[in-house]
Amino acid sequence: MKFPRKIKKYIVTFCLLLVAVITPFGSLTTGVKAQADLAERDALLKTQETVLTNLYTRIRGLQLSIVSGCLAHFSIEDLLADSSLIAIGKVTGKSKSYYIESIYGGRNIYTDTYFTITNTLKGEPYAETVAVRQEGGSIDINTVIVNTEPKLKEGQEYLLFLYSPKHGGGFETQDDYYCIYGLPQGTFVKAEDGEFYNIETNAPLPAAVFISPHLDEEVDEDYFRREAEEAYRNNLATGFITEEEYEQYMGNLDVYATKIPRE
Amino acid sequence: MFALFCMLFLFSSVSMPAKAYTQDGQKHWVKDTIYLRPYSGFTDLTLQHMKSSVSQWDQAAGQLVIGISNLSHSDNNASFGSGSWDGVNRIMKKKSDELYTGRTHVNADFFTGYVKEADINLNANKKFANSGQKGCYDTYSVFLHEAGHVIGLGHATSTVPVMYANLGTGVEKRTLQTDDKSGAHYIYQVWDKQ
């Protein structure tokens, strides 16, 4: 089980050793070609040393963030009733990862998965291909791995329960995007038999989903905002948050985060 | 002979249930004890629950891997987790998205997997109480789960352990199950010592 950790070490050590072994040969050749100019060889060695040092520093500086969490439990009934959009479609691509700066100033990395819809069961998508925002990705030396985010594969067909928060207060932005409601709980993969199975449990999607009365209901756009307000009121009553925090959270529901475009 | 073999097979199947614990997807573990600093806005009862939670994990791991610092921090607006590492292991109650009851961000060394920093957030966007009262998430249960992520455990594949991925409202999961303990024991007494 320790194998992957060792492998990483070995790969880096091996690369560094390889470069260290090759370097003198390269330098020697250069030196043979220009025997008269030892200074040039020294300069070359110096450059190589600098490159290696920079490379090593960069590797050592890699920032790996691992995100896990305890998900709220959502039943199929919850997913049907509260999703803003329930749709079948195919993953057609992914965006470059980007930062979102929260209303408090901290940054986190997100990546959009492009989902081209072929059949809508509930709600109206804002476009034929929609952005499904997923936390995680890599930018420069920063990598964020989110264990709870379902891994959507390009070319694969899915049935997704999606929602649009429609309120601020954290990392939510005001542009058009969806999140997967319940994360793995709301992600169903189309199998070769044409049926949809949960991405995590492999449980088949109940056939009753396709005839649920919730599919004909109008989407309650303010549902998640009301839920947040109700949670803050509850948390004030149970003593989980103070009066001051309550005021702050309620006030921030209309304050949105900033998406930072990649250059 | 065949009957004996069948009996042995049956016995082994019953007495050795398949493990349900997992190590977190990107393996990490604690080398030097992680002391978490709670936000000063938590109540004394919640703090007691946090201390009790980490104590359970330490016992299961067979060593002091995680603790609650006597120092608190007063900034619940401080940057949390990924991309915002500041050297302080924080416990917070910030607003997170509606999908999580709690979240753990771990900053691990890319090569060794050692935890350099860890932050835990109890999502103020969900209903919490210091009990499993109807309609609320129990702070103790959520924190116990998150502390398991800090020490390197992923989600369990069966529903009984504390480390199962989902938690419902009105549910108290305050005691580590055999599978949770086995996971912590494995990471710190078997895997890390290989």
C-alpha cells in the first residue's frame, strides 16, 4: 500500500539522478567541441545547475489540497422535488480550471464540465450545453482534489439532478451554471443496457423517476435561498450561531463571489 | 472432509466481514500531531464534543494523531482551505454550499502524503444542534466524521460506520464503529509502519 508514495519519490530521484548523470556527458561533448573555451562550458554547467535547482524548488513547492466531507443525505424524492434541472445528456468537454474568490477573500479552484442536453425531464436549461461547476482542478502549482465530486467522463451519457443556488454568501457567482445536487447521489451513468445507474452505489435509477409528478411542477427558483435562511434561523435558535453571525450570514445572501478568468 | 471445508469456509465468511473503510482517494496521514484551533464562537458543549471526537480517533489510531488546541481563533471569516493555507489548523462554521454538512480541507506534502495543515468547516448553511434532534444535523457526529478525514480516512462503503459518506438529519453517530477503528488502526499501525 505504500507503493505509490515510494514510486513518486523514486520517479523524482531517478529523474534528478538521470539529469545529473547526463549533464556531464552533455557538457563533455560541448567541452570537446569547444575545448578552447572552458569558460563557455562553465557557463553551461551553471545554467544547468540553475535549471535543476528551479525545477527541484518548483516540485517541492507543489500545493496539494485534498477535500472531503460529510454529505447531506438526499433521497430520490428530495432530488426530484428540489432540483432546478433534471436532464439526460452527454459530457462534451471541460473548461480550464479557474479560481473563484469568495466574498471573504479566500480562493478555491473550480472546473466546468460541459454537459450537452438531449432530454430534459424537469426545468429549463439556460442553454443546450450547460456548465456543470465542479470543485477541484489544477492551476500552476496548486492542485485541489475533491473526493466527493463525481468524476464525469467525456463522451459518457448521464442523467443528472442539477441545481442553481440563486444566492450568494460563499463561493457562489452570479453567472449561469449548475451544480450536481447531492453530488454522487444525483449522478446516474447510462450503462450499455440503456439503463441509468448511480455513479457510486451502482444502484439502478428507479423507474418511478420518469413518471414522478415532481417532473411537471414548476421549479422553485428560491428554494435554496429559503433553505439557507431557514438554516440560519434554526442555528440561531439552537445556539450554533450567534446573533451577530446570523445577521452577517443573512446579509451576505446577496453578496456574490468573483470568478477569476484564466489568462 | 468436504463438510469440514464448507464449515470452515462458512465460519471464515461470517467471522471476517469485508472491510468497509477506505483511505482517502489521495493518500495522506498525520506525522506530527495536528492540533485544530476552534473558532471562538463555538459553545462549550460543542468544544467538549470536539475533544471527545478526536480522543476516539487517537485511541483507534493507537497514537496521538489529532487534538484540539487550547488556543482558539476569532476570525470565522478567515480564508478556509484550498488555496488559502495560512499555517493554522482551523475549525470554523462558515457558510458552505448546501450539499455538505461538514468539509475537511487537507494540505498534504505532494510526495510523502504528510498532512501539513488541515481545516474543518461545519456548514452554517445547514441546520445544526448539539444533539440528533429532528430536522438538525448533530455537530458531534459531523465533527467526528470530518476528523476521520484529517487522519486520512475516506468514505466507508457500508452505511453503519461514522465514515459513511452521507448523514441524515436527526441522526447521532457519535461512536466509532469497528470498521472506523480498523481503518485508523490500519493507517497508523500497519500501513505507516511498513
